Amino acid sequence: MEVLREIQDTVILYANILSQILKMDVTIVDTNLRRVAGTGRMAKQVDTDISEEGHIFKQTLKTCQTQVVDSPSENEICQKYCSHIEDCKETFHMSTPIMEKGKPIGVICFTCYTKKQKAHAMRNKESFQKFLQQFADLIALKAAEKREMQRDAAMKELLKTIVNHLDVGVLVLNKQNQVVEMNDMCCEILRLSKSEICTEEVKISKTGNQIGDFEEYCVQAGGNSYNLVGRFIYLGMKEEMSFLLFKQAERTMQESLGLRSRKSVVGIDCIEGESPQAKRMKQEVLKIADSPTSVLVLGEKGLEKEKIVRAIHEESKRKDQLFLIINCAVDDQERLEKELFGIAGERSSRGKVGRLEAVSKGTVVLEDVEKLSQELQRKIWEFLENGTFVRYRGTKKYKVGTRLLFTSSENLAKAAEEGKFLYPLYYRISTLLLRVPPLRERQGDIHYFAQKYLQQYADKMKKEIHAISPKVYHCIDTYSWPGNLWEIRSAMEYAVNMMQLDGQITMEELPERIRLEEEEKEEENLNLAAMEKRMIEKAIARYGKGTADKKKVAEVLGIGVATLYRKIKKYGIEV
């Protein structure tokens, strides 16, 4: 993978900053001539291939020199290769190679589309070229840091994991995902010899589930399929080797208490906030934590509902047992059924234990429960009703004590009424219904999270915030935050990135979408004020300016006399 694409977020940020400085459209491409970042006219063309038209970029990569095109119609390269030269909209183009260790890793450029922009660029040609070079150097530095971090982290993680998990299976794969080596434990788990594994086609895919701190993978080898739990480690070497370190899923489930870090589990304290709503949620969690009854946690996206269900588990008597979150929003619902309920054994096999059995004393969370198929909804309802279930394609009933919790961002009551969700299941899981209010309804928490994330990212970026405009706080408090915590975290990260060099954060350092909403509200208030002023003026003109007349004016407008006098003074109305 091209290094610029690995640091794409940073590249896009630098492109936007440079575009604001130069007041020009900025484009950044990698060595494959794929657009990594773009502003203005190019903003919607990020991640597109421009190899068929990027002739100036090719020349920049080839020569490793800055290319300036001040007259596209007369430029030799444009005349020779460009098929759009007759209707070219560009008036000026400057591109500079991004160099790392003497080799180009991409190109950064700015483009003008008007005569005014061109004249500005020509006047400031030398300084603009310096700007381009400085940003190219910054991007190259970030790329080098990324490579070094990946290399160091991979090596450290590999050594750490091997030392701490000597009994894990190891599969070594090349960049074509072919197995080139494995350890003895791998052969023991898969029950295959090294020669069998190396000669057989091995397919590895994620199941989409997480057990403890590890991912679950499906490994197909030797005509068999294995569910394994572990992690991939990638080494940034020329060989581009990757290591899959794993254990059997069933074994890991039983050992999960030893695998997950208790340091990250804080129970009720993971529910953050200072608002009355946040305090009420904590109280409700404590009330229902030890209940055997299922819980439905409803709330908009971005509210981190997983923290609520984790707190319920951690404050219960099941806190030392396995806690498992399963995402129901998967296309293969049949596979989800197998993983949840297990597979019935046949003559040729012993069957497979499902998650409900493996977590028989713990808690299973069904995330986005509205995405379950009708068949799975029915099976879940039967389990909640009777405490028993049947494995996939089986008849034998199994009884377990697993507690089920549910989360959703949808209106399940409406979905049930419309026949999109099983009515009995909705009423069964909503006995204990915990609604997580959106951030816009928790004014006390907006300020809390804004300050938290501002400080968090300031510490991370080693910056100091010296002052925040009161208007910024007002804007943050009154913004609707449709993305809830996800959005406020992103907005505060943006503000810290863009904060002024003297450590101040003003309205200009907030994302554009937030500023625009504030401007619209201000304009609306101004319009309302103007309308109110005109109404008062018309009423006074009609009924008169005397004391008795003003009583009539106040009566007609539906306000008190004292209020009328205040508004006359406020708007400077002559009486």
C-alpha cells in the first residue's frame, strides 16, 4: 500500500491548510497517480485514478523537479499529451515532488482557474513554490515517521506476543497470503502436518466478531474449516510478511478472563457526563445490573451504547465471566445463526458449540438487533421465553444461563407496528428499556465532552490552549450535534489541529458545518428582529404615539406595556 494512502487523513489536512493559505485548489497524488487529497473542484475526486491525464504529475515524478505551467495551451507536455487542451480550464499549475530518502513518493500541486488567480500566483511565484516545498517536506516527514512507527511497533508486538503467549499457533504468510511457515502448536490446533498446510490452499477471513481483545478468524485448510481467535501482525519489511497468532475459539472463550485487561474495565464510571440525564443513566444501570431480565438500550448513532451495556455487565454478578458483543448487521444471517446457536452434529462430525453455550455464565450483547432476520428474531424470542434453544439444523434443546442485552439506533416500536420487527420479541426485550438521550438534549454534557476532547487532543499533539472564544462555547452549546459523541470528538480534534499559533481557538477553528449552522441561526434571529420592529412601527403608525395609544398597541401585539417600551428602546423606534 502506498505510504501516502496510509497517512491519508494527515495528507488531506495538509492539503486543506495549504489551500486556505494560497486560496487555490490543491491536489496530492501518490506514485501510482491516484489522487490522495484534493480541495475545491478536486474535493469530490479523491481516491480516483488520474494516470490517463496526469502528464505534468508524471513529469514531476520523473524529473523530481518542480514543474510550472503558466500557459497550458503553449506548454510542450500539454500540447503533446493532453486531449483536453482546447477546452482546458486551468490558467496556472505548479507541482512539486514529495521526496523521501531521495525517492519520490508523490506530488503536491496547486492549480488556478481564473486570470485573477493566475496573476496572484505569478506575483508570488517564488513564495508559493517555497510553500509547496515546505508542505512536501512535512508530508515526507510524516511518511517516514509512519514507516518507522509501523516497523518498530510490528517488531515489538511480535516479540511481546511470542514471549507472553508461547502456546499460541503461528502462521507466517507472504504478501500473496500463502503460508510459508508455521509452528508446532499451529499443526496441533489444525491437526495437519507442515507439509499438508504448505501444499494446501489456506484461506483466512474475519468473521466480524470479537472475543475479549482479539478478533475471530475463519481458517479453511485441508478440507476443514476452523474458527480461530487471535490477531494479525504485519512487518514492514521488504518481504512484507504477516503473522497470524491464534488459539482455538472455543478454548479462548473459556480462557477469556485471563486474556482481557481488567484495567480498561471501569464499570459504571465508563458512563461519562455531568448532566442530570447522565446521572440518571448511571442510577438506572445500577438498578438493573443484577436482574436476569434482558435490557434494550436505545439511542442514536454516535452515543457509544456499548459503554452502557458493558457497565451493566461490569456492575452485575457476572462481571468475572465472559462479555461478548455480536454485531447483527451482517449480510450472512445463516452464518450468524450458526455462530450464535452452534451447529448440530452429524454422523461425520461432533457439531460446533455456539456463543450462547460458550458464554453460558456471562453476557452476550446483540448490537443493532433490528438487523436480525425474521428467523433469528423468532429463535431469540424462543430462547428468552424458555431459556432453551436448538442448534442450527438440530432438534435437541440446550439450556444455558446466558444473559442477553440488546442495542439499537432505530425506533423498534414503529418497526414492530410496520411488521419489520417481531412484535413479541420487541415487548420481550423492551421490558427493561434504557433510552440514551442524544447529546443535544444533554446541555451539561456538551460542555463536558468538548473540554475533555479539546484537552485530550491538545495533550496528544503537545499543544497548549491559551484561550477559547466565548462565541465558540456558545456555538458548541447550541449546535445540534447530529453525530453525537462521534461528531463532537471529531470537531474538537479539528479545532486543536487548526488552532492559532498563539494558542487561541476562535470560530474560524471550528469545522465549516458547525459555523454555517451558527450563521444561519444568527441570520434567522436578525430576520425575526427586523420583522418584530416593522410590526411595532406599523402598529404605532396606526394607533398613535400617545400613552393611551401605546396601551392599545401593546394589546394588539399581545405584549405588556413595559415590554413594548423595552422593545421601542431596543430597536430605536422614534415615538
